[in-house]
Amino acid sequence: MENPDIIISILSAIILSLLIAVIVFVQQFHKSQESLKKLKDSFERLDEQAKLIVKTDLELNKAQEELDKRLNGLDALQKTSRRITTTLDEQEIFQRLDKSMIINFGFEKNLVFIHDKTGKLQPRLNLGFSDKDVLTIIAQIEKDTSIINTLKEGHTISSANAQHQRKEFLMRLLNSNYFVLAPILTKNGMIGIVFVGNSAYAETVTESDEEIVSILASQIGQATENARLFEEAFRASQILETKVHERTQQLASALEDVQNISKSKSEFISSVSHELRTPLTSIKGYASILMAGKLGEVPEEVRKRLEKINIHSDNLVQFINNLLDISRIESGRVEMNMTKCALAAIIENVHDLLTPQLKDKNIEWKTDIDPNIPDMLLDQHQAERIFINLISNAIKFTPPGGIIMVKAHANSQVVAVTVSDTGMGINEKDIPKLFDEFYRVDNEINQQVKGTGLGLALVKKIVEAHRGRIWVTSQLNKGSTFHFTLPIQ
Amino acid sequence: MSVHIGIGFSQDLNAEQAAREAAENAQNKLGFGRIDLAMVFSTTHYDPHTALSAIHNTIRCSKLIGCSTAGIILADSIQTRGIAVLAIASEEIKFGIGLAKIFDKTDLYQTGMEFAKNTLKNFGFQGRQVFLSFIDGKIPDHSPFLKGLQEILGNIFPIIGAGSSDDFYFEKTFQFYQDTASNNSAVGLILGGQMGIGVAGRHGWRPLGKPRIITESDQNIIKKIDGEKASFLYEDYFQGEADKLYSSLLSQITILYPLGIYVEGNKEYLLRNPVKVLKDGSIVCQGDIPPGAEIHIMIGNKDSCKQAAREAAQEAQKNLLGKKPKLIIIIESMTRLKLLGRTAFQEIAGVKEIFGDDVPMIGMYSHGEICPFESLEKFRKPLIQNESIVILAIS
């Protein structure tokens, strides 16, 4: 303490140092304050950004949830559709639309009502309600015409779109915080109602729920309508089937009558023909004896009459023979004597037989016979009768100078034969009856030349007895063509 | 070492039929005459008394526990309606079960202790490995109960827990114990003996926005955040949407954006779902809230959830020390089911990829989970979480 100056200097230095330290500290403090403020500002900016992120994220989450719900609904719809559209039984539609399927739509309660014939709603599906609850719900809904009318107009009613009072009423009635009611519509209007609902917090109803339930109701409506149409069609077909059966029985009975009559007719013809042929043979025999002069000289006038008796007797015998043949073929009493025959040879034989008549009328004879036609199994005598009848007819109706052509060609199964002429042709109206027994076309030639009307009927019977078919085509004044087939085997 | 496991499931709409079918399936798949333990999970579409009675009439099991759930996790699907039965028969694994009734004025801490003691008594003097409990999810604060359990079992003993749920109705949940289905109760299972376990839990949510401080709280109630009423946090972020906080128990907002509490030493934030917002703006949570803690609004998405599930599976697998698991039990928050929606099974498929397709798997969707969560400490302490997935692998 000897040198106060030194002490003062030291103290001054200390105070100065302290002063400097305070100044530095204050500067540092201000710096820290600024940094802290900057940090706070950064946090605030960060928080503002976070709020934006949260807002976007929340919207994304809502969109995602809605999308998930829609996808679930569509998936459930697709499964439901596949199940209910593959049946045409109304009862089965609702069996297939079982409760577990409804759960897939994300709802825990479900009711499906369908109008019965009296227009009253009947429960067809029930998930989550007692029978007593269901009856109460039906009664309340049917009583509220405004609800029914809204649904009839095709609108859905949901906890999202219903007015407050109606929403409260339905929430209480259906014991569901969230619900959708959709009409089941068909072309004929509303046939029922679908309800789905949830009381869980997790399942709120959105527009996509309404859409999905509406589509489900449409599917039920479509499936039910299809089932009902099918039911109607099925019933109609059953009635038709019964009628067809009755008519078939009537026709079978009529056919049996006709067959019996035909049989009686054949037997009658056969019997009469036999009875006629015996005295006819005697008549022809006695006429021949008289003509031969064995019983004395016969005057010329008598001879002429006896010759007429002889010719008419021959015609009558021919007629009776044809009748007998038809009758036998019809009744199956004629047994076909099938042997291997060459068709070309048969045609040539018949040509030889009829050559005089062809020459008489100066008719040109032409053939086009396939040389590759194999030998066929035929009753040669009957086959010759086919050609004799057809060619004789052609000669009869072909004017002098005309042409008759016979063609025969084979395919793998049958030989097709045609006999064509350049005659007067057949009127179209006569064609369907041409092969009927005793039918004779009313034309000039038939009026002049007598005939029995049995020739073509006999031809048809013989062709059919060979399992063939016969038909005719013709043009008036140009000619006719008779077609027939004979099986090769 | 032989462990027989059979899992049966039925979705029949009739409770009796569904329970019978599930039990029969479990017995058939077990392929063994005796059942030492049956674990039953049922959605709330079924009358629990009818279901339990049908199960007991179908199979003979010496011990049965289970609970109601918002959904059932199976190896090949996730079902939001149905009954599942897990049947186990083993000479090596030992089982002890217990029941605790919880009344309005019950001291949950005391009940938790009694519950642990009773379950241990049923288990006997054997090496215990893990405690599994199902507690009524409607009980507001699970923390004192957990503390009571830890008092007896030890602070770091692995406890896995689930709050039984009822698919967002928040009306009535059930706990199954032997032939009784009750609510306001907890059922527990101690597993031990010659077995290995791998336990892990994750949530996958990340903090969003600026950190805030819980300035006032009382057990499971957050009263003030940054000096403002607690609900202001949500009101500030969600404005118009925040009205819904008051109108529903667990709103969409709080499911998607839970609260995250930073806990020193934990790798993930501790998640809390606000289960209720009181008129004064206080937020009620399922577990205790430490005052002074840093709190955030949390954000997650489907990918972060799936990634968290994979990480939990990988950690549980790692804890098995190379042994192949014989059974996987999953406890997962029902809020994750809501968030994941149609993609929920993708999360489980990710878990299956870790353990293998052939490992039997069963799980339930819970309302609150208990699990030793990932922490920096060697010994992990079980905590109450929300929105998490907990995986128990047994080898």
C-alpha cells in the first residue's frame, strides 16, 4: 500500500477489464437473443409448413379412405353380381345373397324387402334385426308415404342426404347411425327396398356408399325381374307343352283311325279285286273260246263285239293288277326281290319295249347314263315298272317330233334319275296331287285317252319301297321332268 | 422338444357355430389330444358367453384366455368379423393365467400387483419368460396397472399388453378367462419353461412441426401445452376439423395425427392417442403423461407403418438368437387397421417375409399396447403406447 498510484492503476485496469467484459457479454447476449429469435422464427415457419402438410395429408387420407371404400364396394358388387345373375330362381337369388356377402359391402346391418302380390313388403333378407323389429320397420316405412314416394321416384335415402327430421326417424327406426335405403326398381316400377346400415363409428356413409347400394339394388331388381320372366316363360311353355301333348295324342288317334280306314280300304280293294279277277278270267276265257269258233262259226258282228270284250277285259285285268300291287305294297305284303342289277340295262330293256310307240309318234329318245353307276340292289321287275310307267306317260303327253330324255347320275349314296319330256307340262295346282291314287289331271289328252289314275301312284309306292324319293317339276307347254332317287346300297 | 400349435378360425354368422368351427379347426390343426392353453379372439359381432360355452363344449383345454377385438390377424388374411382359437400343447412351455376385476374406485396399482401375484401363483415356480395381458380397453389410464405389474414382475421384465377393443364402438369390450367372459377386467398369461422369445414393438410415426412443452398434466390428462389449453394444439393445426375432437371419442384426426412425447433414451417417440377431449380443453390419454415433456403432433403413412412392422419383426427375430419361431403373436393398434385399410394385410405380409410363410401366426387389433420399446438402454422397460404393432415370437 506504499504506492497509491500503482494501486490506482491496478484498480483502473481491473475496472477497464470488467467494463470490456461487460460490453463483450452484452454484445454476446444480443447475438444470442438474435439467434434465438431466428430459431423461433424458423420453428414458426416450420410449424406453418407443417400445418400445410397436415391439411394436404388429411385430404389425401380422406380421398384414400373413400377410394378404398369404393374399391371394396365394387369388389363386393362384382362378387354379388356373379352370384345372383347366374340363377333364374327368385328364391335362390336371396339365398345366394347371403349375409356374409352384405358384410363385404362394409355394413353390419341389412334388410331386403320385396313386395308380395298384394303390394305388401315382405322380408327376404335380414342381418342384425329380430323378427319383431323387422315387422315394426315394415309397418313404419309403409305408413310413411313420403319415404315410399321418394324411393318410388328412384332416389336413395341415406344418413348423408336425408333431412334432419327424416334422418332422426330412420336412425331410431333402423337403429343405425349411418344408413342407406335404396329402391329395387324394375321396368314395372319399385318392387322392393334394400337397407344397409352401421352403428359403428368407423363406418360413415358417403356418396360412394349410396352409389354402391343403389347398384346393388338394381342388380337385385334385374335378377328378380329375369327370374320372374323366366318363371312366366316356363309356365307358358309348360301350358304349351301340355297342349302340344294333347294335340299330339288327338292326331295320333286320328292317324290310327286313318290307318285303320286305309287298311280296311286296302283289304276291301284286295278282296274286291280278287273277286273281280276270277269272273273276269272266265269272261275273257269264254270270249276267247267263242272268238276261236270252237263252239261254231261266229258272225262278223259278233266277233267284233267279242274282240271288244277281250280288249276291255285285258284293260280291266291290268287295272285290277295295279290296284292289287298298290294294295300289296302299302300293306307290306309284297316282298321286294332285291338282286344286283345294272340300271343302264333296265333302261335299255324298257326302251326296247317302248320303241314301237316312240317311232309311231316320231319321238326322239335320248339318254345320259353315268357309266360309273355301280350295280344296285333292286327288284328288277318293279324297277322296270317305274320306267315303263314314266316313259309311257311321257310318250302319251309328248307331241310328235318331241324329245324324251332319261338321265341317271350317282353320288356316294344314291342314284338320281330323271325322265324328261317336251310335252304339254302339268299345271302347278295339279302337282301336289299327281301321285295320289285315281288322280287324273284334267287336260285334253286325258279326256281322249282313258286311264286309271293308278300309274304314278304305283310308281311312287315302288320308289318308296326301295327307300327312294320321287317328285316332279314342270312348266306348262314346255315339258315335265320326273325325278327319283334310288339308294345304291 | 415338441410344441403343438393349432389355429382355427370361423366367420359363421352364428356365435355358437362360429366358435365350434374355430375350436374344431384349432384342435384338428393341433394334431394332439391335449390342449394346455387356448387363446381366443372374437370380434364383437358375437355373444361372448355363447361363444365361450361352445368352445368349452367342443374342446377340452386346461387354460383359456382371450378378449374381444376389432379384427383378427391370421397368417393368410385379416378378418374384421369372426372367432379365432389358438391351441397350444407342450411339455416344455409352461403357462400360468390370471384374472383381475377392475371396479370404478379400484386402486389400479394395487390391482396390478395382485393380478401379477395371482398369475405367478398359477404359473408356479418355473423360469418365466414373458407376461401377456389383455385389459379392458375402456379403462382410461393403464399406467398405474402397469406399474403394479412391474412392481411384482420387475421393471425390465418383458410385459406385453393389449387393450381389448370393439371396433370403434367404445361401448363394451370383453375379456375371456376360462369359461367366463367379462368386462372391466384384465386377463393375463405368463409363459415360461424351455422356450425362447423375441419381443419388439414399433409405430412408424414421425414428429411434425415445432416442439411444444407440456406445461401442466395430471397422470393421463394433458391440461396445458405451452401455457395454452391442450386442445389448442389440434385446433391450431386443424381449425374447422377440430370440432370433431369434442364430438367423438377417437376421431379420425387423432388417429391419423396422434401426440408424440419425446422420452430421453427412447429411439421412438412415445405415442398417445387422445381418447377424449374434456370441456376445458384437457386431453385424456390412455397412459401417463410426464409433465415438462416435449410434445409433437405426429404424422405417419401406410409406408411408414409397414416399414415399422418390418423393423419390429426383424428385431423380434434378432432376439430369438437364430432360432426359428414356432408361433408369432401380433398385437396391433386398431387405429393402424383404419389407417391401412385395404392394404392392412400388406403389413402382415411384410412380417411373414421376415419369419417365413410356414410359421403359425395369430393376432388381434387392440386399443392401447404395452411393450418394451426400442431404447438406447440395454434393458428396455415396458411402456404403454398407442398406434403401435407389437410382435411376440416364440421359439
